[in-house]
Amino acid sequence: AIRELEPLETEGMSHIVTESLALPNLATVLTLGLPERPGWRCYAASLDGWEVACGSMLVIDRLAWLALDATLPKARGRGCHQALIARRLADAAKAGCNSVVAEVCEDDKVSPEATANLKRAGFLEIPGVRNWQRPRGLPPAGVP
């Protein structure tokens, strides 16, 4: 089952993102209240009454960007990601979008499956494109 989340319902989503992507617990704040921000919509997929996957979408003018997709390891391979993609594509069309983009982290171990799901949904892959990369020679973030 897929449902759109209200602003105060993103706590489960934040835990799915941090656990699935092996991020520190502090990263849970990234999604809290996200649906309150202009253009953002968040979704959760449930199996047997438990939220096990999530995704979000940012709509700007007639462009939708799919982001923050994550599925808990125990729920992978059960169609949650595909259902989340389908729901967001339908909602993007209802919002008047004529283009939808998505990103996949190339270094993540589940990237091949994520890429396959996007291709099944009709996305075209643009391999090897990097939108941003930390310039060489600069210290890591937070280091003076």
C-alpha cells in the first residue's frame, strides 16, 4: 500500500532513509517536515501494516524530481520501489509535469536494482553523469 505523507508523518520515512543508506541517526532530520516545503511530496510503502519503503518528489514548474528513495533490506524485492515510482509518476502527471528525473547513487550496493526499477518504469539512463563533486584539495565538510 502506498500513501502520501503529511508533514508530521515523516518520522518513519527518516528512519527508513537513514537505515537503508547507512547514514548517521542525525540525518533523520533531513526529511522531518519536508512536505511543508514548497513543491515537496513524500510517500511511504507499507507491507503487512509496516512502513518499509519511502520516496519523495519535488515539483518545480513542469518538472518532477524523484528523490530520497529507500527500502529496508528485509522488504527489498517485493515491488515497493516500483509501486512508489508508479504513484509519483501518476501524481507528477496530475500536477502537470511533462518531465520527470531521478538519480541513483553509483557507489551504493543497491544501485543496480534501483536503476532496473527506473528503466522498467520508462526512464532513460544517462550513465556517468555527475552533477556535483567535491573539488580535489578541499578539506571535508566541517573541517576548517
